[in-house]
Amino acid sequence: GPPRLVAGDAGEQGRVWRGRHGQRHARSRRWR
């Protein structure tokens, strides 16, 4: 898998994923 997902889970990239794409990814995960 891409290091972005791993970093996001770790908390480092999570800030960017949650802050920038928090809503987008949150909805994707809920819908998926």
C-alpha cells in the first residue's frame, strides 16, 4: 500500500488527510 495511508494512520500525515481531506476521506470510508 501507499506510504500516505500508513503515515496517515500513524498520525504524521493524518493531519493533512484529516485537515485537508478529512471530510472527503471520512465520507469515503463511511460510504465504503
